[in-house]
Amino acid sequence: MLDNSPRGKFNEGVLCAEFVGGFGNHIFQFASTFGIAKSKNMTVIIKSDSFLSKVFKINVTFSKNEKFCKQQKSRNEKYPATYDPSLRQFNSSNSFRLGTYLQSWKYFDEHENALRNHLTFRGHIIKTATNIIKQILTKYSISRANVTLVGVHIRRGDMVNNKQGFAVATPEYLSKAVDYFLNKYKNVIFIVASNGLEWAKQNMPGNIRVEYVHEKRTIDMATLSSCDHTIMTVGTFSWWCAWLAGGEVVYFSRPAVKGTWWDKRINMRDHFYSHWIGIP
């Protein structure tokens, strides 16, 4: 639904999603705003030109009126990857902007099915991802029904030597994560996307069936989310590849350098699902 009015019927009971950071951050911000709004029977508004609306079949209220959300009071979390129950404690007849990173599944888990309907890739994106998968299966002369695809996202780039305390995954972690799936499933093919592709090629374990994709970030995420299971490294892009894919998830269980800014702001139980598998 598109709202063109300067105020219209959205004078109260509205939560505005604010987007900062990258692709994965945006998804967390939408998902958490959606989950809190859904639990309080409120309307969600996002900007009509938001990046996410071009990627997913999101069906909430879109607004061209930028002033409306900017005029609302802001409610901010205490820490970016720690669930803050006080963020929900407000009168639902009022309107607010929610910030900032909201990186906890606890904000939206109770409305997962509804959220998945919104986070469905648009047709042209999933078509490209499907073709990539088909090409890989053709290369190995195997049908989709007879293969286990494990999506692997390896975050490098800005995470390498960062000053906030984000810890990049090691070759040893990748080896352990790969072994987990090889020991459990047959006919495994690993599909890797990374913003440090050369490092990934040099450090993924040898003697495995592995393919690399390097497309637009939307295509990379759609391809990895089309897999059966996921190996995460660090960052929210990995997180959402895993969530969208479903299946088993292995994550890097030491994503923060001890004592750093990030270490003090991430609660592992709030950020990672308990059924996901942490490997150091």
C-alpha cells in the first residue's frame, strides 16, 4: 500500500523502519520493526524507494512522505546485537521510529512465517539464482534431489583488521564446518560467496566439491539461500543467508575479539538461534 498523504490516517499506531548500514543490516531493521509492530497490532511504514522493496516482495505500507517518519520520536536499542525488551514497552497508539541495528531474532521470531512471506525474493532475482544452481548441477551431472547444497558466505573486506573487534573466520573454522556437513550428508557441494574471493579460494579445504559465485549481493544471497544448509562466518549478510535457507546452520562461535567494542555489544544467545551450531 502506498501512502502519499502528508499525515493521512497514520497519525498514530505506526512504526517506521529506519535503515542504516548494509544489506544485512537493513533486513534486520525491517524484520525487527515488523515483528514488534505485528506483536502490538501496529502499522509498519517504510520509504517507497527503499532498497529492500526492490529485492523482496515486501507488502507493508510504503510512504513517499519522508517528513512523517522523521517527525516521530525515536526509540533506540541499548546494544546492536542484544535483545532489548524495553524496546517493546510503549503505548501502541503512538508512533515511533525504531533504531538502530536490532540484530536479535527475538524481535521477530514469533512472526517468522509472516516475515518469510515478506522476505521472498523478487522473480528476476530468484530466476538468476536458480539458473546458477542449475549450471552447477549440470557440471556435476547430478539432480537437485540427489545432492546436498551447502551455502558458504565468507566475509572479508572491511572486517579484516577492523578496529571494532569483529573477528574474521579462520581456515581452521572453515575446515571444521565443512567436515561437519561431509560427515553427516552424502553428495555435498559447497557453494561459496565472498567479498574476498581469492582468500576464500585459497583457504577453503581441498578435495571437496566447491563452486564460487560472485554476482551482485542480491544474487549471491538468493543463491546461498537456495541451498539446503549454511556455513556462516561473520556479519549480518551471512546471518540472513542462513535464515532464509533454513536447514542446518554452522556459525563462527567467536565472532568478537575479547574485550573489544563488539564483544561488549553482542549477546550470543540473543543474536544466534540456540539450534544453530557454533564452532570455534
